[in-house]
Amino acid sequence: MLSTDIQKLENGGTSPRETTPFITFVLGGPGSGKGTQCMRIVENFGFTHLSAGDLLRHEISSNSEYAPMILNTIKDGKIVPSEVTVKLLQKAIESIDNDKFLIDGFPRSEENRLQYERIIGMEPNVVLFFDCPQEEMVKRVLNRRQGRIDDNEETVKERLKVFMALTMPVVDYYAKRGKIYKIDATGTEDEIFARVLPAFASLQFEMDYLLGHLTGHRKFTEPCKIVRLFLWTVWPS
Ligand SMILES: Nc1ncnc2c1ncn2[C@@H]1O[C@H](COP(=O)(O)OP(=O)(O)OP(=O)(O)O)[C@@H](O)[C@H]1O
Ligand SMILES: Nc1ccn([C@@H]2O[C@H](COP(=O)(O)O)[C@@H](O)[C@H]2O)c(=O)n1
């Protein structure tokens, strides 16, 4: 039996949320600092952090029927089949009482993205992309020392290949749709967070409006987006 009741979800077991949550996808290569910056965004902006990698690692440690497949896929630096990852995300989103989510390390491929759209049925509101040179990412991964099975030279090489071949097309897709906030992920954690802050500051009004924390008319949504993009253009970091 799955720890996450994937089967139950396939049968429509979990009740849908009443409000549409504000979804931020967080992308970047291995070791680019996504998880580190997500923790700070959570502290400052009240998001719930859902790391796709953590959800998959949780499946391994809870010995679900998918555990051996997920373990081998992570060990090889490849991508777990999208239906598994999306069901885990769906279950988490539907069971957590918050209306703002940071979905970290997802979508890793066009297949991930399409499966998410098919099952969850909505687009992300914004996508943060942590842009980091490969040699810096490798250095950070090899210094992480948290006992991760994929933090070794061989797997990180494969993860970088997968990132360039499968994840970058997703970044390009969202860039074309005007949803990408590209963050220079070099420097100290503080310096990087100082670049993240203006992105969320410029989104605050739109988030509050969309989530019904402000009163007003729906026609304000488009002007909000224009103001947000303007602020981001003149003051990106
Ligand atoms: N700006 C930084 N400078 C140096 N080290 C950093 C910086 N930001 C994060 N790190 C460290 O680099 C390692 C990788 O960071 P983190 O886990 O946040 O990256 P990630 O993008 O979530 O990685 P992955 O996709 O592999 O899970 C961690 O050990 C973290 O403490
Ligand atoms: N959408 C995803 C996310 C992750 N994986 C697998 O987990 C590994 C670790 O992910 P992190 O985000 O914690 O770095 C990753 O290399 C993949 O093997 C996945 O398949 N799909």
C-alpha cells in the first residue's frame, strides 16, 4: 500500500480545494540553491514549501510500492515518471491548509509540466528560475554532505545533463509566457535573497488580490500583472 494513497487519489478520493491556490514553481539546476532560498521565502511570505525531491525521498523511506523504482531513478540522476510525482504533489496541495505554495524542483521536464496541467488543471502563477554556473552547482552539491545518494560526481554529471536537456525547455516555455523571474544565483545566500525579495514584493498585491485578501473587481488582475512586470523590469534585483 502506498504511504501517500496515490491509488485513492486516482479514484478521486481527496476532496478538491475551495479556493484556487497561488502557485510558484521554483526551477534551477542541482545545487543552485532552490531549497535554501525557498526556506527564506517561506519565513518572509507565508508560503508552504513543497519539494518534489523531498516528496519522492519520503516515498522511498516509507517503503511504498514505488520506492525501489524511485530510489534507482534518483541514484541514476534521471526523472521519475510524471504520474508518480504529480500525484504526490496533488495529494500535498489538497491536504495542506494554505493558499500559497512554492513547488520546488518541478516541473523538471515537459512531460512533468503536461502531466501537472492534465491532472491539477492549472498553470503556475509565476516561476522562479535560479541561474547558476555549472561549476558552482557542482561545488555546492559535492559540499552538501547530507548523505544524499545522488550527491556524488557521477550522478551530478547526469543531473546536469538532464537539467540542460529536459528542464531548460520548461524554463524557455515559461519565459515565452512571461512567467519567469530569473534570479542570479551566485554570491552568498543573503545576496541571492536580496534579489528574490523584489520579485515577491512586486507580486504581493496580485497575490492578495487573487486570493481574495483584497476586495475589488476582477478587472484589476491584468493591470496588476502589468505593474508587476514593470516593477520587475525596472528593479529586478
Ligand atoms: N549561495 C550559496 N553559496 C554557497 N553555498 C550555498 C548557497 N546556497 C546554498 N548553498 C549550499 O549548497 C547546497 C545546495 O543548496 P540547495 O540544497 O539549496 O540547492 P538545491 O537547488 O535545492 O539543490 P537540489 O536540486 O540538488 O536539491 C547546500 O549545501 C546549501 O547549504
Ligand atoms: N520533479 C522531479 C523532482 C525530482 N526528481 C528526482 O529527485 C531527484 C532529486 O531532486 P531534488 O529536487 O531534491 O534535487 C532528481 O535528481 C530526480 O531524480 C524527479 O524525478 N522529478
